[in-house]
Amino acid sequence: MISNEVRMLNSFLQPLRSFMSRAGQRSSNAKYLCPTKKMAFLLHEPMMLNHYESVWQALGKSQFSIVLTQYFYLDQNGQQKEGIPAFFKHVQARGYQVLDIEQVIDSGIRFDYSVSNHPISGGSKTRKPEQRHDRYKKLWNRILIALGRRARWHYGVDIDTLLPLQVGRKQIRYMYGADLSDAWSLMDWNEIYDIFLCHGVNDERIIKERFAGEVFVMGYPRYDEYFEADLDVASISKEFDLTPGKKTLLWMPTLGGESSSIPVYAHAIARLHDQVNIIVRPHPLSFVQEREYIAALEACDFKIDRTSTRNMNQLYGAADLVLADYGGTPFSAVFLGKNTVLLDVPGGDESPMNVGSSVLELKKSLPVYTPDTVEQLPEALSSPAFMQRNDAAIEHLFQQYFGSPRGRNAARVAKYLESL
């Protein structure tokens, strides 16, 4: 629903808009400062395009705005993040409304719902009280921008308050992955969320036990395309020069320093080059935060996926076996029904980042390889008995963690969001 404040403002500004339109001088940004959309998706990384895009398409551009945070454009080294041009090319082609968070805050706009996968920044779970004179200034800012002029007052982002609270009245957490841990995904900042969009029955149960928000099981909307009959993987084979007739390993190391399998396994897996195709998909942030790991992969002549906005459905579709360590990757593979094995990282299970991690549970059901045994992977790939056992384990885990429909999840999520 549109707030009374926005209705009143729209009514007040309509004559001004009509006049400026007739004069041919109306600011192209005027519509941005008087939103009629009820929800905003808060983005801090270009790679989040992959997580949300299928839901955006199902919702339609009239239903939401994209709000880019102050962290969206530059990495920690002050360089433009990889994926920025691809992101803007895509959203512009789709006609999505894109705002910078400074515009939203300066103008005093607060959407009915803010969608995020985590709070991004800040620590306080309460908003600072807004003074009456600040509300008036922000109202005038909206009027000035509607007239094609610059905002007169600037407020900026509150570094203390959790960021989603500064954008929306109610909060929706769009879960980032099905791997849950006390070290991150289950921290107490979840208390700000009114609604949780969970991947399956496992994270639904855990979220319900810990937090008071409403829960909706959405599956994995980003993987809808994987289950369509016309999934095209030919472009992946061409891009990574995969040898026909060879099995393909998709190695997806996590971001996380001592939890990453890269420094432990790079040389061992490189020795498999002659027997199988290998694609390495590091976490996109590894290219900035773990450059020494990327250098290690380059030194071993791996075919590395560097595209942060990659269509992951095609990449998974080209793989015969997924290699994972920690993070959300093994759960994504389970959801897709992909044969998967885990790489044991010495000390990884004891890392503070993996305290209570759901990945530790997966190790009880999936094959676990070490640097000394990883050379056996080509033999396992060619073994029907191994693949059948792995298929059965994957299906059992799917029921345990997800139990939700595979495919057409974006349409279900969009219908739910539209009902709010």
C-alpha cells in the first residue's frame, strides 16, 4: 500500500509535474523521488543481480525499485567492482528503476518493504528519531528535484543504524543460501526482519525457532532456468574450451581465508588436468579480498570463471561433478540434484566462521576428499556405482533440507510478495 504521505505529496506535486512536462523541462529523476512502488531491493554488490533477477522478472518492473548502497560501486581498494557495466546494461535493458541510497535518504522516502539478504552495515537495530524540521527539509528536497533542481539539504547514510531500516518500514530477508551458522547467518541482527524468505524446510525450522518473523519457503528462484528443457550450456563449453568426451569438474571454493580449499588443493587438483575438464569458480569477492589465492590458481593454469554476474544455471549445467568446501555451494548443488563431493580443509571445521555450520552436517552424508585422495576423483566419475550412491545421497539431502518444488520458484515468490 502507498503511504498517506506519498499520496498527499503526489497530489501536491501533480500540477508542478504537468507544468514542467509541458515546458519540456521536467527532470528525468522526478518520478524517482515520488515512488509508487511498495518495495525496494537493497543491493551492495553487482553479483546480487543473480540472486534477485528471476524474482524481478516475475514481479514486473512496476512493483519494485532497486536501491544501490554506498558500497555498490567501489571495492575495498577503491577500484570499480567487476560486473558494474554488465549490471547496468542488464537493468537498463529491463527498464528497472534504480536509485542510489543517498537519493532515497535525502528525500525522506521510506518504502513499505525493504528486501535484503543481510543488514550490510550498521549495528543499531533502532532508527534515530527524525526531527520535524528534517521531515520538512526532505519534503522540500523532493519538491526541488521534481522541479529539476538539486536537493538543498543532504543527510547521508547513518553509519550506526542497520542499513535496511533506513530504506523500508518493514524488512524482508531474502536468504542468501541454505548454509546456516551462528557465526553469520543466524546472528541477532535477524531480529529486524518481519519476513524471512527461506530456501527450504530446514532453514524454515531454524528461523522459526530463533526469530519472530513470518516465514515463507521459496526454494531457489535463481535456479529456475536450470529446470527448463532448453537450458543452453554450449556457450560454457566454448568459453572455457572444454574438451568433448571428458567429464567436467566444477570447483567452487568458498570465501573465507582458512576455510578456502584453494591453498590446500590447487596443486593436487591441477594434476587432474589431463583426465578431466576443470572450471574453477571462486567467490567473486575472492578477486579483491584473497588475491593470493587467485594467483595460486593462475599459477596452476586453471580455467577460472571471473564473471561475478554469471548465469550460474549454465555453469552448473555443464558440470558432471561439483567440488565444494564450505558456504552455500554444496546446498545449491543439492537443490539442483548435482553430484557433489566435499573437500576437507585442515582446521576448516574449527574455524570461527563455521561454528555450527550446516555444512558440517553434509559431511556425514557426502563423500569427503583430502589432498591425498583427490586424485581418485576421475575414477569416481567413471564409476556408475559411485554416481548412483551419490545421486541417492543428494536426493535424501534434498528432502531433508529443502522439500520444496524444483523450478518455477520465482513465480511463487512474486505472488507472495504481491499479496503483502
